[in-house]
Amino acid sequence: TSKYNLEQLGWFNFEQLVRTLLRPIVGNGLSTFSGSVDKGRDATFSGEATSFPSESARWSGEWIFQVKHRAYSTRGANVVRTELKRTLPAEVTRILNKHHHECQNYVAITNCPLTAQDKDELHAIIRSTNEDIEQIAVLGETDLQELLDGHPKVVSAFPQILGLSQLREIVEWGLHRRS
């Protein structure tokens, strides 16, 4: 089971959560888009990241982020992973070729659980669509959960991702602290 319920957020709130999480990791210059005129990009960034992929090896350049929320509990994670692998090449091609966006760093983010093999396959699929992309990252459910653990303020801004036991802990901690 997942620590945070990312699936129940729906696509809009999931995108909001990811954008909120990206700001401290990538930087305040993160530019976000919404709706159907985003030209396939959910966010962009230009410059050196604050701490992505790590504090000591920060990527820099032109960034494109694509956020993919999928309902997988009813359809099955394997179906969703297969769908991502099938649709991602056309989306990356459209973003980079049709809309001519410069991109040194491409980051795909999904709420779906991904195995190491899934990540490798998605990475290879993205690489095969455009070999000019210098850095590629694929973040799945577990990656997001670990990032959220390190950013409790983001978690508190989205209490709907917490389970009942986590909410109880927060309430009891607050009551204990005030007493």
C-alpha cells in the first residue's frame, strides 16, 4: 500500500501537487501551464536546479516536465504502464518537433507505480524520440512518496493525500503539543 493516496487526487490536483513539490527541488522560476493550450508541457524551467537530481549533481538548461495522472486501481497498474509506454513517444515528439521547444532536461512524472524495468523502458522510449535531450528522469509513485517525505510543508498543503491514520497522528500531535 502507498503512504500517500496520489491516485484519489484526480489529474488537476495531482498536477498542482507536483508543481508545488517541484518548486523547492527545481527552483522558483518554474513556469506552470494548465488546460489544453499547454502544448504538451505541464511545466518548464530554465536554469540550474536547486537540488535535482541531487544537491551535488544539479541539472541545468531548458527543462520540460510532463505530469501523467492515471487511475490504475480499477484498470490495473500494468495496463496503465503499457498505456504510458505507448503514448509517451508521440507526446514527446509533438512537444519537441511540432512546437519546437528547446529541451536539455525532460522529466516525466506519474502517480502510477513503476518498476525499475518500467523506468528503464520509459527512459529508452523518450531517448529514442529525441537524442538531443541530455538528461531524462522518470518519476513514479515511490519517487514522489520519497520526495513528499522530505517536504512536509507540501504534504500539509494537500491533506487529502493522507490516510486516516496519518491525519489522526497530526491531530493528536497538535493536541498533545498544545496541552
